[in-house]
Amino acid sequence: MSTDNTEPAGQDAPAAQADQPRHMWRIVAIWFILAAILDPLFYFLVGPHVPPGTMTDNASDNQFDFNILLVIAVPVLIAVWVYLGYCIVMWRSTRKGVPDPVGGPQARSHLKVQVGWIVTTTIMVLGLFLFGTVRLITGNGSGGGEGPNPIWTPTSATVLPVQVIGQQWKFTYRYPTFGGMETSQLIIPDHTTIAFHVTSLDVIHSFWAYQLSVKADANPQQDNVAYTETKETGNVTVRCSELCGIWHGAMFNYGKVVSKSDFETWAKKTEALTAANTKLLPPFAWTYVPDANNADGGYYPDNVDPYSNAEVYGATPGKPTPVNGQ
Amino acid sequence: MSFGGRVSVVLGLLVVVIGFAVWGVVGFLLPQPPTVDFTSAQTPTGAIDMTVQTVPAIGFGYQPVWVSYLVKNPQGQWIHSTVWKLPAHTRINVTIDQYDSGSPLRNQQWWRVQGTLGGQATYNGKPLSVYDSNTGNNGIGHTFTVPALNLSVPLVGVDGNATNTCGSAPCTTNFDHNTMKFSFMTPGAGTYSWQCFVPCGGGYLFGNGGPMTTLGYMGGFLDVVA
């Protein structure tokens, strides 16, 4: 670099800068106005339609959480766009009177900007961490699997236990409070706390009831418990969200949240209809070892206790009492 | 490492990458099971009659010992395919000749007949709604299950003490077998996967590899068209 070129620029820079409008304040003003308008608009107009909806308490909570995240993200997005847009408009090369780019110390660092950036992002990240943690705890696990001994249990005195059994490549459902009947379709009652007990007969699957905002891994010989409380009737899509083999993509089915009376009618009818089948099923247990039926494919140990202890649901102090959907 | 050594490593890795690429492309281009078209095979009543068989060993191809389904096309030929084209909203009358032996089920839910017309099937001419595979010598050989339709029929296995068993496909009814018959209605147009729910891929992880994960053997698609 020739000093002939850099010296005049260095000398002219302060003068040129003094002639410039206060760009930073302009950008902040534009950003503030846009964010103040768009953020509430987004929250009140788009927010109610953000997935996963409001079918359960988890779904409502998660929708709220997503909205909070998006309300925080929208101003950041606007800041980036405003800054870029402002730069493109104000310092485009075809615009007359634009000073040459300034090098030197000012281009290398700006202490206030750096501190401001670090402090702002730190506050945002730590704030979101605290927010997420609190929401996870107060939301009874927020619809996620909590393992066999849940830390966060619902406050409801009664729950409807539903066992979800993953198998390559379909989910089936057992209802221990209805004689242990097993069905191919998930039906649950409205305005009821549900305890999903998720397990697998082979590889790892993941039970994802999208509209219920429930997602829990299905591990063989593990009872993974997830809670939710239904708030609305409607259709539910259940998908496996863990790559589990060639037909993983086909491992989905549909369920319903129905009124309590409809659920009671359906459950009793199905219990009677499947009685012959239920009688032949293994006794209800929280987990199953396929070797019990010699259907092990040669990969399970022989001569083991085939089933976990069939805990009487609700017998454990502090755990909710099961109900038949009422 | 010397320059020559480094060049050798790079070339070696290049060969591996090219090898994987060629393997992937060739695998993609390999022929898939043919689609057997039943859309013009409707009987005067509007229904479609299908005849299917399950065999303990296909007897040919690159995996001759794998269990498999076969289907008889409208021209009466046995086709080794599990991709079947069917018209929408049509009654399908299915006859499955099951030549394989059976075993207990991993999930006994699959010994219940589900989703068929009337909620039943027939097993060698007798009505069947639930088959207890833990009793007798038969067990369940396979199932014909379309998860999206909640349709499932257990295929009762051939007696484990049978001596006149079929060794390779296509099997004739002279061999020991069980015949399952049932009917179902096709839904609207779409592609519906179906599979066997007995982990019959012996020698593979959880019994669900090999023929259970290869199109054309123990799973396929109902290609339902409007």
C-alpha cells in the first residue's frame, strides 16, 4: 500500500465523518418503530396459529413458548434487515457524495458496539435458558418423556394411563384401566390428564403425537412416561420421529380426542369387542421382553423374567390414581 | 509422512468415495419389483379377486432362502412382487395360501383379524377372528397388514410336524398349506404400505432385516388409483 493513498484518507476521515448524519441513531430509530409495530402484530395475529395448536395444555404452553421465542427473534431479524437495507441504500456505490470506505482503527473495533453486542446476546441467551427451564418444570415435562420415574408429575388427582407400544413399524395402544385391551388407534377423552407410557418391542422409536405436543422416545424394555392434559376435541396425527428402519416413513397413524362420554362408549365397546384377543395378550406390564413368546429373532436372552413387575397403577404413594376417562 | 504416502492416502480415499458413489447409483438403478396391475381385472360384481401365497423360501434370485410373498397376476401367472395396483373404493377378495410354518408373535395384537369386511377372515374355510398362536403346532407364519387402513390378517402357519412342505416358489396346493380368505375395501387414491408383522427375517437383527426390509419380499405397497 502506498502511503500517498492512505495519508489523505486518514486526515480527511474525521472531517468527512463530521459531515455525515448520525447513521446509528437513524438505524436504531427505524428498527425500533418497525419492531414496535410488527412484534405485537405478529403476536396477536400470527401467534394463535403457531403450531402445535391448543389441543392440550402442553400444546398451548408450547405455542406460547414458540411465540415468546419468535417475539424475541423478530426484532433481531428486523435489526439485521434494517441494517442491511440501510447500508445498501445509503452507501451504494452509485450514490453521489458517498465517502470512500474508511480503514484504520474505526474499522477494526468499536468498544461500545462490542460490549453492547455481548451484553445483549448474553442476556437473551441466559434469559431464554431460564425461561425454558421454568417452562419445562411448570409444564410437567412439557410433553416430553421423563423416563420411568417422572420428576414432574401433574397436579391432577386422576389420570388416564395409556401405553404406547412401538414395533417396526406401527404403534399400538394398551389401556390398562380397560382390561388391558390393545388397539391400533389412539383414542383419548377430552379434559383429562393422560399419562402416556411409551415403550418398544424392538428398536428405538419415538412417539410424536403432534397436536398433543407429546414426544417421547420408545425404548425397548423402558417405560418412558409423558403427561398431557387434553383441552379440546379433534384429530391427532401420530408419527415415529426416530429413524427406525426401511418403513419408518410409513410408521404413522391417526387418533382422536373425543368427549368423555364418547370415549367411555368407545372404550367399553372396544373392550368387549376385543375381549377374546385381550384374554390371549400377555398380562399388562410397563415393558415387554419379546423372548417371552420366543419371538425374539435370536437377539434376546433366554430364561429371563419376561415382563417387568406389573405395577398397580396408582398404588405408589404420590402417583396419581388411574381413572377410566371420567 | 512422505509426499508419496500422502498421495497414496488421498488416492485411496478417493477410490473409496468413488466406490460408494458407484454402489449408490447402481443400487438406485437396479430394477424394483414390477407393479402388478389389477385395475382391469374386476369381476362382474365389480370386485377384484386376488390370489397370493407366502413361501418359506423363494428358491431363486440373489437371496433364494428368503421368505417371500408372491401374487398371481390377472393372467394367472405367479409374480414375485409386492407392489399391487388396485382401483379405489373397490371390494378386494383376497385368498392367501400360506406355505410357511409359524411361530409365536412378538405382539399378540397381530393374531386378531382387523379391518376386513365383516371383521372376519376364514381359515381353511372356517370363520376366524382371533388365532391363538401359543397353542398347537401352527403358530402364525406371517401377517398381511396395511397399517394405514388398520387392516391386518394373521396367516396361520403350517403344522410344524408337516412333512410335505414346499421348498421353493411358486408353491402348488399339493403341498401342505393353510388358506386364508378375507375381503376389504380399498380407500381413496394413494400409496399404502403393507408389511408382515411377524419378525420372520431370521438371522437378522430383531428378525426384521433381510426379507422384512427388502421391497418385494415381506412388504410392499398398495398403489390405489382413482
